[in-house]
Amino acid sequence: MGRDYPRRSRSKIDEQRKVAGITESKNLEEQAISLVGTDIYEKLVKGYTEKQWGRDCKDLPAFIIKRLPVRLTFDNNYFNALYQDIPIGGYARIVENMLKGIEIRLGVDYLEHKVELDALADRVVYTGSIDAYFGYRFGPLEYHSVRFETETLDKPNFQGNAAVNYTDRETPWTRIIEHKWFEFGKDEQGNDLPKTVISREYSSEWKPGDEPYYPVNDEENSALYAKYKKLADAEQNVIFGGRLAEYKYYDMDQVVAATIEMSMSAF
């Protein structure tokens, strides 16, 4: 019976897609239903997405959900990429190695000290918000933010996984991260850790003073970004890169690929 699940699942999804009659997806809701049908959309996509973005799925662009694969297998990887992982020691170790021997200034607002800092280099790589760079000349772009509640627990295991998403609309957090499982819960000597640290992740509307995380790439914001992009293209000796400076929803592999391509063309 179990071996028949993929065929039955595909049949049910195809039936629901046919009933929906969507030929061209104009928003995230239509795109999701055209991919997985109404049952999976209602149970796994709708509540989580609206909680994360603070917007109705009908008001979100279709490409947000297009980036995720649909598989009728027991493969629980996030994407279909052949190699999927995080670096040993995390990304912090990579960044530390990249910055060895380089002067680092923390707690400095680049835009407040722009003239002084620009004079230190022939080329500037800017990864902050593009609208902030231009003093919000055309008005602010919209972003979505995230806040975390972190807790240390006197137990070796909380959820047995690095990340667990909560897809229902009622649970206030979108997911819980249990950090030790990114490194398999061992210390440097290979011993089990008796405690665990978890972080509950809450989605929130961005406001000035908050840290922006996700660009809201709807039609209105995309049109506004296009105005800032023209200004950015006219800037000499400044490279705009990353989610905020390009106002683009990047995944990590896309960030690395874009960085390599940009560095090869810019230098």
C-alpha cells in the first residue's frame, strides 16, 4: 500500500489543480495551488507564508514559492541540489578566514561616515539597503524583519533537529532553531553537550531602526526599486550587492554565485 502513495498523491494533486483551473499564476496563492493543489496549500503553505510575510498570499509574488521544489519522495532536503550543507564551524569561520589581516571597524554607520570611509578605498562594496544609501529619495522600500527569542535549556535535546517549521497560522513563531544539531551536538573533544540552545523565530513588519531581512518584491516595491537601481547604476566606484542592496530574495548558493560573478566582472 505504501508504495502506491506517490501515485495516489500525484493523482489527488492533479485533480485539485484541474479544479482550480489556473493557467497563469498571478500571485503566490495561485502558484502554490498550481504546484501542490489546495489541500497541501491550505495545510502547509498558506498559514506559514502569511505569518512570515504579514500579507495575504494573494498579495505576494509567485516567485517566492517557485524557488522550492515539489517531490513525491522521502527526500527531505530543502532543494534538489546535489550538495547541500553548511560549512564545518558555520559561516562565521569562513568570514573570519576571509577577513584575516584586514582592518575591521564595528559599530560604525557607513552612511554617517561615508565621505571619510570612501576615501580609504578605490572601490566600495555596499550591501546595505539601497533606499537608505540614497537617503530615501523616492520614499522607503518595504522589508520584512525577524526577531529571535533565544533560550538555554538544561536538557541535551529539545527537538532532535536543527530547524523545525510551524506551518499553522496560530503558532506565533515560524520556526525553532536548535543550534547544536548544525554541529551534531558535540564539543571540540567529541563529547555530547548536556545543554541545548534554541531560538524561536518570529516574523515582524519592518520599521526604521529594525534590521531588514526580506525585501517585499511586490509590484509597487519593484517599481520603486527600479528608480533606485537607475541611481545605483550611475554611481561610480560603488558595487551594490546582496539582498538589501539589490532588493532581491537571494538564497545562499545564489549569493555565492552572484559574488563570484560580480567580482570577476568588477575587478
